[in-house]
Amino acid sequence: MNTKKNITHKITSYFKNIGKRELNDCLYHLSLWLIPLLIFLYFVFNLISRFLDISSSRQCFFYSTFHLYCPGCGGTRAFDHLIHGDLLQSIYYNAFVPYFTIIFLVFFVSQTISHITKGEIKGVGVHKWMVILGLIILFVQFIIKNTLLSGTL
């Protein structure tokens, strides 16, 4: 039990001691690796699913267990509509996807400019309000979808 407290203390103290600049740098460098990987996986999945004629009608574990839409339901359709320029349809399927994409693009582009200019132009960092607003969007979306699903609205 003492070991568990010690590990938890080390993790929390690490994040308390890390400055905003270091956190933004860490997230930026992580993004440099994740963006190409996620784009690659997205296109590979689409290619394989079309080649093997795999239907995207797999049942969601959350929905099949609880008979409720999960906060991520519609995320793939929202992303597909977003990359094809249909923002309203993207918001309709999952409002968090365009929100996160816009926040991420502003963060990534501004951090890239900051790195290129060696800090002369400051990049937009990640703020608590961004996370809180994202969680609110997920929660409201969850309530609205499941209220409409049950027909009580």
C-alpha cells in the first residue's frame, strides 16, 4: 500500500513541477510523432475496410452493454465529414471532434511558429478552460443524444 502512495506521489509531483512551457513542448513533440501515425492508420484502416468490404456497423461495446450512446459515438463519421469540409455535419455527429480539431490546430500551428522563430512569437498553450470546455461538450452531447434516443425530449 505504501508503494502505491509513493508512486502516486511521484506522478503528481512530476506534473506539479513541470512548467507550462515544458508541458506545451512535450505535447508539441508528441504531436509531431502522433499526427503522421494517426493519418497513416486512418488511411490504412479505410483501405483495408474497403478492400475486405468490412462494414463499419460493428457494435459499440458501451452501447451494446448499457444501451446508451457513448461520448465517442459518431466520432469517426464526424472526422470523415470534417476532413471533407462539412463542418455542420461533423458537429451533428460528434461536436467534440471539430472542437478538439480546432483547438489542436491552433495549438500545433502556433507552437510550430514559436519553434521556428525560437520563441520570438509565442505559441498558444493548453489551458484548463480548453479541457473543461471539451468535457462540457462531451457531457452535453452525451445527455442530448441519450435523451433523444429515449424519446423523452
